[in-house]
Amino acid sequence: HIGAAVGAEAARRTRLPSSEAATMQAALGGAGLAVAFNAPLAGVLFTLEEVTKSWRLQAVLVSVFAAAAAVGTSRLLLGDHPDFGVPPVPAPELVWLPLFLVFGVLTGFLGAGYNLVVLWALDHVAAIRRIPTLLQAGSIGAAVGLLLCVAPLTVGDGDALTQMLLGGHQFVLLATAGLLAARFLTGPLCYSAAVPGGLFAPLLAIGALWGTLFVGCVGAVWPEDPTFLAIPMALAGMAAFFGATVRAPLTGLLIVIEMTATTSVAVPMMIATAAAVVSANALGSAPIYDSLRERMPVSSGPDRS
């Protein structure tokens, strides 16, 4: 949001034509994402794949320059390190790839369901007209604050939870399912508060939880111990769930690879993400940002988060 706002203001002050102003706003929105997740390529790709939906040379070059300048400055000030520390993960053997395919199909169903919950929360909270918007947001914030005190892993951006899962921390199966269910509800509830916020980090946390839960469920019925797949499946879940909800599979793959500096699981991630996008499309689920744009007032700009 901040990057897009800076782009819009810069375009206004320099009196750019409307077409170039839109490109500037989109490019700096992608640059903001690139800095937030230390993922320059994913920021560029999100701009092209999801925001502009255009691969014109001008859009590509402006997006690349904006992300490079933004991330370069960020790394100069803060240093360069992956957002998530992941221990060395060997590539899963080929015999396990069908499992990632099945996982991806199920993730598509989960992503479609999550989009429905987000839109349901937005519509129902907005329909409570007798309560002022400010009071609605404050009430949701108070509820989330209470949860933060008693069950901190169920709310927030989820970075700490994602790091625990990618670091190899093992929750019992019931706890993993509970965290997934809680985040499946608290994320959309927070987004319905009509205050600035994003979906990206919560999506990644849910994807990592879902991958971990899937391995736990497989382990309950499989004769072999599949716990060595926990981290690879969590990585695949992050990319696949992102792809299923946002319907930007390349961005989902790249953002996970850049945030974790891990490429050994790239092929299983690709299989799971492709399957998730196909199954979500087959269900007729619209990409979440397309649905959100349709609900925005005509006077407002497009959602660049």
C-alpha cells in the first residue's frame, strides 16, 4: 500500500500521463512488496502477473528498476539475509512427487474456501450498518489483541509461526489443526476491519501450517514415517496456497524461494502449486484480488497490497 501511494503521489507531482501514472503506481507497489519480503524478483513478478497483468517492455523495465532500487537501498541499510532460516533440505525422492500432486489438488480446495471466508467476512461486517466503521475496527482489534495475549500464534502476520515450522518445530497433530482453523478465521476477520492491512504473510503462514498438517495426517495412516517431508511440504504449502488464493503461481513460487533461500524443493513446489491453481480454477473460485477489486468503490484505486 505504501509503495503504491508513493508512486501515485510521485506521478501526480511530476504530472505524468494517466497511463504512465498507473505504471508508476503499480511498479512502486511491487517495489514495496519486494522490500517487505526481501524478494525483488517476486515483487517484479507480482506487479506484472497480478497488478498490471501486462508484460509490456515499459512495465517490465519500470518494475525491475523500482524493485532493484528499493531492495538495494533496503539491503544497504539493513543487510541481506533471507526472511526465514531453513536448515539444509534434500530434494524429496521422485517416488514422493505424486503425494505433492495430491497435496496441491487439496490445497486448491482449501484456497477456494479461504477466499469465500474472506469475502463472507467483508460482506457481513460491512452489512452491520448500525455500528460505525471505527467501532467495528476497534472491536475486531480488541478481540485480536485479547487473542494475542492468550494465544499469540493464532493471530498476527504469522512470521514467527512460519519460522518455527520451517525450522523443524513439531506440533502435535491436534495443535496444528487448531492453529490452522484459528488462522483460517482470524485472518479474514482482521481483513474485514476496513483498515490498511495485507494478505501475503498470513497466507504463507496458513500454507506452512497446512503442509505440516498434511504430513501429520499422512503419517497417521502411512506405514513409513513421513516426518522428513514436513519442511518440504510446508514450503510447498506456502507456494501452493498463495497460488490457489491469489492465482499468481509464479509469484508464489518465487516469493517462497527468495524468502527461504531454498531451491532444493523447487520441483515439488511447482507440482503442488500448479495442481492447486488448476483445482481452484476448476471450482470456479475467482482470484482473491479480483474479487476485492469488484467490491471497491469506483473512486478508489485498485488494491495493490
